Amino acid sequence: MSSRITRHRLSVLALAGATCLLVAGCGGSDSSSSSGSGGSLTLYSSQHEPMTEALVAGFEAQSGAKVEVRYGEDEGLASQIEQEGDASPADLILTENTPPLELLAGKELLAEVEPSTLGEVPSRYNSPSGHWVGVAARETVMVYNPELIAADELPASILDLAKPEWQGKLAIAPSEPDFVPIVSAIEKLDGEAAAKSWLGGFAANAKRYNDNEGIIAAVNGGQVAAGIINHYYWFEAAAEEGTDKIPSKLHYFGNEDPGALVNVSGAGALESSGEPELAQEFLAYMVGEEGQTALTESGDWEYPLNSAVPPPPGLKPFDSLEPPQVSPSDLGDGSAPVELMQQVGLL
């Protein structure tokens, strides 16, 4: 879709490889490169362009600062920052998922976030060590075609999708960055053996697609009965095409099932930033009421994490999702689930 950067066709195998960045602006930021009294920042972002642009525009208007954005993939941007080290032109990073942030925090490349900023977001959605803050959230859901699956046939758990009766009925996009945390959640809750067994069964049952948009199109077209996606892809498709033109529906697992995992998008300031105070101001803006409102009005359909800001209209209430008791630290840096996915031939 034209409103997105093409970040979904990533290779999660290339965790240590270099990335090719789409550059909007150039150069790094330090005190000597400030434009006017507001200063300047460089943001590495793997989030959608509409959300990123809304946050940048709002912060620039509020602070008088200039923010240059470089887009890329989660793993690619984290790898780029590792390679650049203290010479990185980036002041901040905004990611789609938390594992890259945990990776950077573990390598001591992120500065501690101001406590007042962390306090704007429930602690379970922030860095356990205080080195990044949660910005937005997505719910894992099952999209299904009611012409192919009756309501009484919907699974109680995502774990059921590894059973033989689902063979040929499912869609999977294993290279989607949102899929990796699901595997991490199952491993955390049920152990490595259970996660590997589930992956093997799911892989045997599912047809493969490049991304979540492809899954929704396949379900709507009756090519498959169901697939696992994040909620906002369906809401974006419904907004663009009209709900009356989309036959598919969403099934929420709830009940603290791993299929109800909430994926978090987060942001952190680099330890090497030449504008550390301004970088902290941008983090505070992202999770404050003004920034969170800009996020919800960007057309991205993600949940704000500041409870003072309501989600976009039509979304299921955030406090009714009943996600599993899995924290960002439980998801780790993403390397363990990638290895399991390799072992079962999904990558």
C-alpha cells in the first residue's frame, strides 16, 4: 500500500548485515549543525511513514527543532547503529517491535530514558532497564473468512492452529517482524519444545505469503480460510476499501493466550547523541498526550500507550484485550525464535 514503507519483506536472518536506508534528509546532528535555536535531530525509523511523519511534524512545531528521518527495517537499523558505534549520525531510533531495542540496550548503545517520560506509559510496555519507552501497540489477531469458517469452529487458542484439521486452511508470513514475538511468547509461556512443535505444525498447515497485507487479500479472496496478523492491517484495509467490501472478520483470542500478544513499538535515544537533551524531549513528546493524539490521528490504527489518549474509533478497547503475561524483556532480542524458525524450515 502506498502509505507504507516497504519494510515487511525483510530477511530476519540478516540480523548482523548492513541495511540500505531510504534517506529523508542527510547528515548527523550535533550542536554545530543546529538549524535555528531549536536544534536538530536525526531519527532512524522502521515505523510506518504516516505515524513517523505525524510525530515529527508535531514535535517540530512544538520545539522549533528540525528532525531528519532515515527509514529502514527493525533489524537493519539496529545493525546499522551497531556498526556506526559512537560515530552514528542517529540521535534516536523508533522501531516496530522491541527486540531491536533490547539488542541495542544490551550493547549499552541507548541512553536511559527520563523517569517522567517512562511514567507516561504502563511499565510493562517499557524497557525493563529504562533504556527505551513504549510508543504504540498492536494486538495479534486471527483474520478469517466467515464463508469458510463458522463461528463455532474458531480456535480457542493460537496453539490449536498446529493441529492437522487446519491443514491447507491457513496463511503465514514468516518474514514479517511481527511474527517473531509470537514465537517468543509461546517459548516463554510453554517452553522451547512446545514452541518448536507448534511452529512445525503451523508451517505444515499454512501457505506462505510475503506480508500481512497478502494474508488479508488471500483470506478476503477465499484462497485460505484464516491467517495470523496484527489488528491494524485489517482496519487499514477496511478504511481504504470499506467494511462492506471486505468479507473477512477478526477473531480475538484473549484469555492471556499467546495468540493475544500485544506487540509494542518503542523508541530510545542513543548514548552517542550530540543533542541528548533534545532527544529526551522528543521521547517525551512521543508518549505525551499531544504526541499520542498525533499518532492516533495519523491513520495508522495502532493503540496509543498513554491511557489519557483514546484509541482510533472502532478499535476494541485496549483494556479488554487480555494479552498473555509476557513482557518486552521476555521477548529478548529476537535471536532465539529466529533459530527455531530456521530449524523448522520457515526461514
